[in-house]
Amino acid sequence: MRAALPAIAQPRINKFLAEFSPVYILHVEDFDISLIRMAYRFENVTGKLRLNEQEFLAIESVDVSVAWRELIEGKIHTDIEVSEMKLTGDPTVLTASTSKEAAPVEDAKQVKDNLFPLRVTRLVLRHSSIEIGDVVGLGEEKKLVLNEVEARVNNLTPEREMSQTFFTIQGAILGSAILKVTGKAEMNRKPRAWDMDIEMHDFNLVEANPILKRMVPFTFTSGKMDLFGEIKSENDEMVGYLKPFLHNADIIDSREHFKNGKQFLYEIGGALGNFLLQRDKEKTTATKINFKRKNGKLDYSLGEVLGSAIEHKTAKPFTPQIDDSLSIE
Amino acid sequence: MRIKIQIAVIVALVAFTACSSTPETATKIVAVNNSQPKASIEAKQVAAEQEASKVTEIKFDEGQAALTEAARVNLDKLMGQAVPSDRVEEVIVLSWADQEYPSVNTKKLSKAQQQLAKDRSKNIADYLKKLNQKASVKTHNMAARPNALSNLIKTKDARLKKSLEVAGIPNSDNTNGKAPSKAGHAMVMVIMKEE
């Protein structure tokens, strides 16, 4: 029976995965069941766009097992462990997933209901990576890459009596900077509420030049950035702050060949601003950007950002950690 | 010339703010200012893994196990948020000595340091019991690593300490500077019962 079940189930699973979405096609290479462990496992899962068969997802294995600790309390719940997932995003994938036909939330719900029918109490992601490119066909060095991703979501499908979902994500950006994200969400509340804390350490600005060049009109010749922030979304309003810290940052390179006068002006301006606002002893330039987003409109005050930078330079320096000031009720 | 300087300053700001927006309408978030540490992201990561919705950190004076007034205020605030009080399922306390968590090589700190961390946990637990008599308080000593058996059977103590290591807390061999020092600190997390 153990040997026969996968052979019967796998074609059905793949038929469902090939047809469930007008935008995506998923495929499972292998499917196995472990009766002793009360678990089943998908191996070599791939996801492609229906439009052009572009692969955006590859997963080595998805292991679904009964959560034994819950079984002791008489509840049949499951734990899911996803290993070596590679998610690749670019404008084609983004356009497809935001198209009229796409319904990512409903699609995800369909997959969850069909492949993981029991309540999921824990989702663990191991040894995974995420690559994002803002232009189609970019080389790997020009993409924003988050690798060594380890993530965990507790109480993914909450029941009424235990309403909060908790998540943590940790990974390395561009191979060196450490990114940590943690937070909680009220998935059953309408509208959904969530909060999130973010810390990033040692983001190498020089190594990031190929990416940053498309965002800011100058190149960094030295320096690293740390980033601290908190965001909260409640009652359809998002509030938060980001605290970037630049360490030993420098913009102007004497060997730099400026594309035009405008870029030269930007680089001079950037270097001057950094020079004027850098705290002498610690060689850090920092500010705090408070923001609010409501009805699709993002608000923040440039004056306040400048004031914060001057405060860091001339008064008490900002503490390089989250303020622990935002949390959903 | 004046215009050029203005542009330069704005561009400098853009270098670390990345974009611009409508002025003077943002919500100002005022940080609470006291002498106690804020809950670090490492504390929040471990709290999320334990499904603890409330977490705080407190700091002890060097060599002392007694709670400072500011530490009491932090604990009052934490337990004040954990309402209704009869829904508090468990309070987890992790106390450090005056040195960082021992590395794999160090295994445990001196007996005096272990006792200091233990006394700190006890004082926190006693104070929490005053605030909520029914609360179950579990303490963990961050002056010693879990033993081999704890690691093998993955006790809660071993899992908590492993989670903190993965989150990147400094240890006695590696004060990496990427995560703030935890020496002299304690983390307190509150797990609420299901309704």
C-alpha cells in the first residue's frame, strides 16, 4: 500500500498543480509517503509561468508531517519543512503575478487546501534563496540576492482561540550582510494586522554598486550600511520607521569617469552631504525616517529626516538597534 | 551657487533616504526613553519562536542581582500588557551573568557567574510572582550551555539557547559587534493561553 499510494496520488497531484492557476504551473517530480512517521514528502518541486514557461520556483523537498506535540493534546495538525527553495523574481514574474487573472492569495489557498489539508502549526524554510532583479535578464551580480535563508512561521493557519501567527526570517544579502526580520500577524482580523522588526548589518555599499547604480545616481567607493526598522499595519494604515546607518561611506572616486555634469553634481552633493552629516568620532551618518502609508499614499517629512541626521551628528547619536516602539494590539 | 548647495544637501539625504515625499504629514513615533535596554531583535526572534507575544529586556548593575527601579518599571509594563492576567500561561526568564553566554569551548562560566545569573533569575521570578501570583515562571541560566543529554533530547532549555545562538547573540569567544552585548541582561517573555 505504501508503495502503491504515491504512484496513484502523484499524477493526480500534478494534474491539479498544472491546472489550478491561470498564471502558474507547478510540478512535483517525486512523491513519497512515510506511514511510520505519518508524513508525506514532495521532491523537486518546480514552478513556471504559464505565459512563457519561465521558471521562478525550485524546491528540493517539502516535508509534511504530523505535529506530534499537538497529537498529545488530541489535535491532528501538521508541520511543513521546505528545504532548498530558490525563488527568482523579475518584472515578468511580477507582472504575471499582479495581472488580472492572477489571484495569488486564492491560488495559495487552493494549494494549501489540496496538498496540506490539515491545520499547519509550523512552517520551516531551510537553506533557501531569493533572487530579485528589477530588469529582465540581469546577471546574478546585478540582482538583489538573499541566500542562506532560514525562516519559520508558527501558527500559520490560526484558529480562533489562538489568533496570532509569529514569523522569523534570517538570511544573508549579497553574501555578506545579515538580514533579520521578525514579527507577528493577526491573520483572521479584518483587515489583517501585522507588525515587523527589521535589522540588517554590514551591507557592503561597494559590492552593491551594480544594484544601487540603478536606484541612486552615484557610486560608493567605500562604506557599509546597517539598517534598523519597525513597521506596523493596523486598520488599513501602515506606520513605521527606518534608521539607516552609513559607516565610513565615501562616494567620490578620483578615478571615476562621470557620465555627465549632472552625475558629477550628484556625486559632489552626496559626498558633501555625507561629509557635513557624518559624526566625527564614530564615522557614521545616520537618520530616522518616520513614515505612514494610508490609501496607497506614502507620507514622510524630508525636513524631519534632515533634522534627525543633524541630531545624530551634533547631539546624542542614535542607538544602532530597533526602538521597540511599534506593536499591534 | 546657493541652489547648487541646496541640491547637494538634498542629494546627500537622498543617498540614505532613497526617495522623497510630502513634508510634515508623517506620524512622529516617539521612543520611550529610560535607562533600560529595548527588547532587541534577537529577543523578539526567540519570542516569536516561542509564540510569546510580549517580550522585554532588563539590565542589572554590574555584580548585582537586585532589580533596579527601571527594571521593575519594565516588568510592570510587560505584565500590565499581558491581560487578562489569568490568560498568562507561562513566563520565560533568561538571565545572563556579567559575561557573555559561554562558547562551545568555554561551556560554562565560573561558579560565581553562574550563581549571579541564577540569583538574577530568582529575583525576576519573585517579582513576577508578586505581579501575577498564578503565573508559571520558568528560568534559564545563560551562564552555562546545555549539557550533552539536554542537547540530545532537545529540552526546552537547549532549544531556547540554540535559538539565541542562531539569532546571533555574542558569546564568550565572539563578541561580534553585530548583536548587542547581553552580559548583565535578562530577557523576559510572556506566553498567553489560548482563549
